[in-house]
Amino acid sequence: MRDHVDQLQVQSWIWEGGDWVLYQDGTLAQVLPVADLANAIDMRDGQAMMCGTFAAIGGVRGATMFKARLHDPVRQA
């Protein structure tokens, strides 16, 4: 996975107005150069580290429920 970790897609939704609303959307490449971070520490297979976050679509706001998805477009998982 190291060869395509920056392609991992992250999305989150909040419960708003009686429906799930897309709140954040992006790839890990937008957060931090993962290869630079992995080279700075002793990353081992099966471990992951993320730093940072994506902008909130429509601005930061509270919600009663939150859900997120991490998708690997290369492995379709």
C-alpha cells in the first residue's frame, strides 16, 4: 500500500436536517506528504498515521452524528 497511500480517499458526513450531508472529502495527498512522514519515523507494515484534516464543506459546525469512510481506489476496498 505504500506505493499508493496518497491516493486513499477520505470522506465524512454529518447528520443534518434529517439526512447525511457530505462534510469532508479528499485524498491523503491533500493532508500531508505521507512518504515524508513515513520516512521520518519507523513505519512498519500494518501501521498507519495521519496528521491534519480536510476543510469542512460549508464550514465547521456541530452535528449529532458523524460517519467517515476510508477508501482505497487501487484495491477497490
